Amino acid sequence: MSHIHIPDGVLPLWLWGAGWLLTLALVVIAGKVAERHEMRRKVPLLGVIAALMLVAMSSEIVPLAYHINLTVVGGILLGPVLSVIVAFIVQVVLALLGHGGVTVIGLNTLITGAEMVLGWALFHMLVSMLSRRRAGLAAGIATVLTLALTTTMLVGIVWLGGSGATGRETGALDPADLKFENPFATGVFSVGLFSGGEEHADETDPAADEHAQEPTLSVGRFAAVVYTLGPLGWLIEALVTAGIVGYVARVRPTLILSGALAEKQRRIPGDEAGGL
Amino acid sequence: MTADRNVAAHNHTHEHAHEIEPVPGEIVRVSCVRHSYDDGTSVHLCGLDFVATRGQRIAVLGPNGAGKTTMLYHILGLLRAQEGIVRVFGVDPSEEWPAIRKRIGVVLQNVDEQILAPTVADDVGFSPRQYGLSEAEVALRVDRALALMGIEELRDRVPHNLSGGEKRKVAMAGALVMEPELLVLDEPFEGLDPAARTMMGKLLRELAAGGTTVVMSTHDIDSVPEMADYAYVMGPDGHIALSGTPAEVFSSADILAAGNIRPPVLAELFMRLRQSDPDAPEPALGVAEAAEALLKWRG
Amino acid sequence: MHIGAVDQAATLGTSWLHRSWPIAKLVAFALVLAAAMVTWNLLVLLGIVVLLSAAIVSSRVKPGLAFTLAAYPAFFAAVFALASAPDVLSGFVIVLKALAAGLAAVTVALTTPYPQIFAPVQRVVPGIVGDALLMTYRSTFLLLDKFANLMTAVRLRSGVSVGQPVRAARATTQALGGLLLYSFDLSQRDYDIMRVRGYQDRLRVAVHPSTSRAADAVLVATTLAALATSLLWRIAADSLNPYSWLVPIPALFALLAALVSSRRKS
């Protein structure tokens, strides 16, 4: 994989909730912009590009059991507005099929969307510097840069979410004092459910200090892992992207170099009214 | 009566559109249409005018690349003619598709791509649902369409898992669900076994008898005599070279050969017989008629 | 990607879950997801996982398929946990949370046809987004088939094998390039077809009505109870943690009942 999907239940509510809010806002804006520009005829294209990315994620590059994402390819084909929509769709379908987190659809969409938009922008910048004949190379370089940036984004998200979550505050079981009390022997109402409890930790108890300083998610270790394994994934993704973009640039250059909104494409007459 | 033949005489252009009066019962007219593709190739559907009238079953024949599908796409308003006239129900379909779309049913060549829903019933109900009909009305129409195609037992199946022939029947049911006045079919017999082909032929005959116009492009030459009342033959460069009843069309061996079209087996048989013996009977395109003619000839 | 198997299970199943109202299932899904997210208690999470397992067994879908799909997020969560969890217990909790969320998602996916899942969503997002969501599923089928055919052709023509990773990677890349071109042309043909079949401003999908209000109520009530339990064990963690062992018990009973019932029906 070119990046790690954040699993459910690790990040605090405020973070993944904000991810959802921001994603929904961006998707709504992108949808409205697309409709204003009469991109209704692009609905099937959004569907197939999202499907293409999903198919790519299911295909393993033998023998590494690594899967690619084609996010930069998708971004190049669709441009920034439609990329936001497709990023969202891909994450939703992945979550539905158990391949990605559900609460983190928002954050994962932001990362995927950033890959697509950044990939598009960097590709066009590099093509203008390197020439159209080097479209494959431009796409490869754009992919490496994009993935490096979005991996950093990912680490940033984990850093934001990794602080402040302690075992005691989150109601976690502590194996040190795991017990199996019988509610009927001690009496349910005497447990202290409604009275605030009899078993508050003594605040002068040194053990309380220990619990208060429970370690949080190790962002440093996480960053070390992703920055160590990540470049291999970036390289593979870059090679595949360069190969695909180079191939398509030779066979159908308008698709890659002008994007999905190239004028030369066949337009369906009668669509200009914005939906019939 | 000989088939109409023309190569250059009927060259209508867009400027003369208003001069072409529709014939009685005219449903479709395609007249000297030109279309250029992005890769620089172009198709010039000139020669004879293509005309389809109410209740006709018309076959469009021609070699690969002649422009059969291009013509069908113009009829469906998916392409706009750069030159020439396309008229369906009296209007240009590329300009006024919403006005006529409910009257047209379509089955394109690749039925895998035509199926849009997760179950057969959902797919057949796609069009009425998009047109805003109530769920009760949709259900009624779906039942009728499935019964017409004899595929009620496929109602809850996943289309993706069906055989090619079954998918074609589902696509056909989806085209018939709105009871169209014009049916446009691209290779309707592809993937069908002989029994299904016979069923389809019978269905098209009944639809035509009820006033539905059928326009189909096909490579299945042997089916044409049974499935079509009228045929148009396109040459390799797209011009419409020949039109007439199947008997008339299949007797024009030279034009068929130029278009790389093999006539039906029976037509070819009779042509060879007449080459050896001018007293051999006229071509009969049905098996029963052919047997009768041969027995009579034998004395 | 088991999308074909998922689609088959969702469309052809006849269990009480398959017949439940799609909106009730989505509500239940949100509730059980919230329950899994709220708690950091291992035993409460275990209870949720067992409850979801009971739902899967009672829906009579292939358990192997469901648990294989849910294993993916669990696996990636394990990788994440290895990389960042402060201790083993937290690591297990991270994995169980992902497993619970994954099981909840696949339970919905395996018992609800795709358009039914997204028809309610389609109503609240911009038209182009909702329609594209619906088109994606179908396009995935077509592209998976096409890709499989392309890879077969590539393997036959180039003779690549596992022992030739570079060649295999190059062949796969070429196949993906071909697939991209096919995809683009397919999208144009898709639009042609949708247009001639009546598509105008929005894809209209009928939401299946409820076939049993009682079943829908049980579904929502059970998941509401799961959320209430999670919240309770979080708010009163100090008092209730010693009794956490009680939480999985009702779920285990539910699983047992589902197993017995499915054995009887088969």
C-alpha cells in the first residue's frame, strides 16, 4: 500500500468528526460546482474512475502482495473538483466492503483527495517543465512527491489524535486490577453506580499517578514505521503510475494532457441545458 | 421490381431539409448524414435515404466499419449530424430527445454494458422509474415485459451471472417496458440459440403487426428474410447502396459482393442454380418456399 | 475484492436481516458503530463483536466471507497497533474496535443490495455525488471482469509467472493502462445507455419498504442497548469495570441461539 489507512476507534471524536464535516463540506461544494458546469454527463466517468481505483486496490503486484491506488492517475484524469467526489466514493465503498474504516471515511477521503489533487497539480507543473513527451516521468515524480506529502499529512493526523487519550479517562480495563465481581453478592445498588462509586482511586496513591501518566499512542514509532516502509510503496506506485500515464500519453494524449474536460471529446447534444 | 440502386443521384444536404416531405407513416429518415470522428476518420451515410415507416421491420446490413452503428446513434440522438438530415417522429433527435425518448426502446450490441441494476426486475424497471412512474405502475410494466420475453423466472436473479442470451433477453425486456413505437436494435440475435432466435423473430413480427417500427443492424444474414420486411445495404464507405425487400436485395449479387456481404444460403443456392440453368426457379428465401420451388422445377 | 460474492449474498438472501428495512439497518449500523467507538473496554468490545457475529450467523450468509472481509480492517489495525499502541491491551482494543466496525459494515453490505444502501444517502448529497456512488458499484463489476480477461491474455501472451516479478509488474501495469482506456470509453457508452433509457437529472432508485416492523424494532432496540451499555461502562468505568465480564454473556446467548436456529433451518 502507498499509505496506511487509519483504523476505526483510535482517533478522538473531535478529530474524525472534524474530518467528516470538512469532507462533507468539500463534497457538497464540489458537487454543486460540478452541477453548475453541467458535468452530469461525467457521472459514469466518476463511477468508472472510482471503480478503476477500487480494482487497482484489489490487484496485487506479484510477488510483494502490495496493492496500488492509482490516486494520482485518477487525479490527472478528473481534475480537482471531480477528484474530491471520487475520493469520497472510493472511501465509502472501501468501508462498506470492510477494507477501510467507517468513522475515518472523512479523514481518509481528505488524504486520498489530497493525493489526487496534489498529483494533478504537480503533474501539470512538471509536464510544463519537462515537456509532454516526458509525461510518464512527470507522473512518476509527481507521485513520489505527492505520497511523501500525504504520508506526512497522515502522521500529522495521528499526532493530532494521539495526545490526551489515557486508559483511565477512556474507561479501559486495566489488567493489573482486572476482577470478576458478582453483582448479586455485593448488590447492584451498592456498587456505587448512582452514588459515584466506592472505588475511586485514592488521589494520594502512587498508582494513581502512574495511571495519570499512562502512555498515549506512540506517534514517533508510527512515523518511524511509515517513513521506513513508505518510500518503497511510493516507488512502486510511482513506477506503475509512470507506466500507465506514459502508455496512455502515447495512445490517447488528450485524455492525459487535457484531462477529462478536453473539448475534443464527444459531447452529447442536448445536455447543455443541464439535465433534460 | 428491382431494388433501388443509387450511388450519387440522391445527395441531399442540410440546406434542403425543408424540401424533403415525409412519406406517410414515416417514423425515421436519415438522409446523407456525415459524421467525422476524433481520429480523423469519417462516415458519409449517403446514397439512398434511409426511411422507416410505421410497423416496418427494417434490417441494416453492411460490412464492419460501414457505419451501421453510427447511423443508429444518429437516430438515437447520441450523435449530431454535421451534414444531412436525421428525423425521428418528425424532429431532430439530437435537438429534441426529451420530446421523443419515451417512444423509443433500444438494445445496443454489448448488453453487459446496458444492464444497470442489481436484479433483473430492477433493471427492466429502470426506464419507467427514471420517467417518474409510480412504483405500482413500474411493477405492472415490469411484469408485462418479463412475460413478453418469457423470462419471469429470472426476475430476482443477478444479471451479472446470466448467460449472454439471457442478458440479451433482459435488455430487450428493458427496451419493451415502455411499449415503444420505435425499437432500435444493434445485433439483436447475437448470443441467442436457435429457439431464442425463433422466439425473438416471432416477437418482432407481433410488435410490427401492432404498429411498432423495428430498425435493426445485423450480421446474421440468414435471419434477415424471416426477421425483416425491408433491408438497407451499406457499402464499405458508408453509402447506402441498396434497399428493398430481402428477396430484391439478395438478388443483387454484385452489390452484395462489393459490400463483402454473403447472401443467405438459400439465395446463394438459387443464384448458382440459375447460373447453370436459366430455367431454374426464382430465389425463395424461406425453406418451405424453396422446397416447393425446387420440387416444381424438378417436375 | 469479493464484490461479486457480496452482491450475490445481499441480493439473493432471504433471512430476517435481508428483509429488514434498509433504513433500519443503517440506523442500527450507526448505533453499533457508535457503541464500538465509545468504549475502550476489551470485554464490552468483545460483547459487541459476538453480537455482530450472531447477526451474521442469523442472516445465513457465508460466515467465511463475512469474517474474511472483516479481517482486513482488523489486520491493518494490528499493523497500526504494532506501530503505535502504548501497550498490548491497547493494541488488542484497537484491533477489536476495527473488527467490530468492519463486522458492522459487512453485515450491512451482505444483507442489503448496494442501491438500497445508497438510495437514502443519495437523497442528502448533491445529485452528481449520489448518482456516481450508484454507478461505481456496477462499474466495478465490469472492470473486474475486464481486468481479469486482460490479465489472462497478458499471462498467456507474455508467459509471466510468480518467479518473474519485474516482468509481472510490467505486464500488470500494461493491463491497467489498457483498462484505463477501456474505462474511459465505457463511461461514454454508459452515459449513452443511461440517456436513452431515461436518465435525466437524478438516478431514481426505489427504497424497499419494511416487511416486518417487529424485526426492524428488534434490530434498532438491540443496537441501542449495545450503545447504552458502552456509554454506561464508559461513564461509570470505575464502578462497572469489575462487572465487565457480564457484558458478553447476552451476546453469547444470542450467538448460540443463532447457531442453533441456522442448524435447524439447514
